[in-house]
Amino acid sequence: MLDRNAIGRSSPPTLNEVEKGAIRRFAEAIGDYNPIYYDEEYARASGYPTIVAPPTFPASFHSAADLRELLGVGIKSLLHAEQTFEYERPIFAGDRIFVATRVADVLERSGPAGGKMDVAVIEDEGRDEEGTVVFRARRTLVIRAQKEGA
Amino acid sequence: MPARKLYFETVRVGDELPALAKSPVDRVQLARYAGASGDFNPVHVDELYARSIGMPSVYAPGMLVMGFLGQLVSDWARGAQLRKYTVKFVKIVWPGDTVVCKGRVTDRWGENGRYFAEIDLWAENQKGELVMKGSATIQMFYSLEDETRQRSGQPPIMVDVPRESLLTAVPEPAPAPQTVAAAADKKPAPARPATPAAKKPSAKAAGTKKK
């Protein structure tokens, strides 16, 4: 079983500057050619102040979190099982977003084969320079711990 | 010219999003996504590493597939604001796989001049197997008139629309395929509460009906 003391551990907010080129490369990697991700004029004509970031763009944000450190166990692998984003507003080119990561939960779930598996829920929160929340992200990770002995 | 926008007044429960068939995933795309996302986990980009841990090859990060489904929603819901977007990763997507993204409106409601719809989302591979499922909540203007008013600083159009899922029986979709070999979560999330076949002849009427 994982260390339940990990719950609540967090990393300090880390600045992420949202660059147009980064948005473009991210959208290109997905194969999404919606002009609001590439073309400033088009984005404005669509009612946005500037180029918009795709919904999953926060996946590219850095945080200071080292999950292995936060979770405090020998981790063999992490399997991404679920992902949720909540948005207060779209993310735009030029945004300066501070991302903090915390361990929201550590629990045991029944695995596919009937056994137990360890699950960690990690939350990222992105705030703008005024401290207003822009998005929240929640990752559910299945953890395979390093074998101890057998 | 920006594309037409989606307004609440035209959205109906049961509306299907036009399916989005992505190009087959290849290793170049995996490399690009690794670079763009900053996630250089070698299982996605290093063939030798992936084989060394017993995988047949590198495979797509779940977040790439979540990006595909995000494209489906954003393309359909132009002008809307995505409020919530959630997925479960069901099956691995391999190089060569073609992912098809699908969605259906399951609910709509309006309160205090704010209008929302909920959309069930799922993605299948070329064999028709479910690889991802999830949902999105979007917020829209009620109509073009509502948007025009709000953009000129006037108050929104106020129409109280109760959650339609409470009123209407939606024909039960069948996106869930045979085997859902979820590595992480054995029990598939319960299907959306299928209002047990309430055969209301009036159920087709638009959603402003009071219960």
C-alpha cells in the first residue's frame, strides 16, 4: 500500500509562459488544424482576444512536482487511467500561468484480476498572475511499486 | 471567415457529432507529440526500450488520444466554451491504428442566463474497439442575439431550461463494444442513467417544457 501521508503534499507554483509557437506545435502534433490555434486574425474574428490553446494543452505545462518524491514510494511505473480538466476560461497565447501540483488522494482499488492496486490522484491547478484560477486538471494514476522481495 | 457558431437554441439531446476519423497514428506523430508536450517517456518514442519492457512496440500516450477527442468537441462546438472535459483510457493505441472519434449530446440546460450542454464522447480503433470514453460540458450563448447583446454589454437572454435528461428518454446508444479490457478500471462506468423507456409521445418537444 502506498503512503497515505502523501496526500496533501504539493509543489510550489511554477511559471508557464504560453507561447504561440508552443500552441502551434502542440496542435500540429495532434493533427488539429483549427485556425484558432494558428491564426491570430482568425481567432479575433472568432471572438477571442488572440490565439487559443487546445483543450489538452495544459498537459504540456511544467510543474516543479517530482511524482516519485511526492508519492514517497519506489515506483516502477505509472499508468495513466483517467484525466479530467475543468476550465474557468480558455488559455491564450501570452498567458502567464502558475501551475501547482498536489497529491489529492492515494487509495487502493480493485484491479482487473481481482487483486488490489494502488491509485494516486494528482491535481494541477493553473492560476494567472492575478491569482485567478484558469484551469484544474486531475490525473488518476495506477501505480506499480517496485517489488520488495517476492 | 470564422466558421458558424454553435448556439444553445439549436442543440438537441441526441444530436450526434459528425465522426472524426484521424489519420493513422505513426511514430513521427508520437515523436512530435513528445516534443510538443514535453513528455519524453521512452515507452512512446524508444522502440528498443518499449520492447525491453515487454511491449510489442512503442504506443501512443493517452493524452494524444484525448487531444483527438478534444478536437472533435472543439470542431463541433465552435464559439462555445469548454467547461469540463474528462476521459478514461480504455485501450492502448498503437502505431498504425486509426482512431475514430464520436460523440452525442446527452443533456442540455440553462440557468441564470448561462446555457450548457453535456456530450458523451468515445473513440474507437479501426477494429471498432473502444479505446477511450469520456464526456464534456460546454457553455454557449443562447442564440446569436444573446451573443450580440452580451458582447455589447447588455444582460443575457434569460430562459430557464431544466436539465433535459430529467424530461426526455434518450434512445440508449451502443458505443460500448464487446470487450473493454481496461487495464486500470475493470468495471465500465455505468451507462448514462437511461431513463427507463418512458414513452412520452411529447418527448420530442423542445426543452423548455416544465415538468
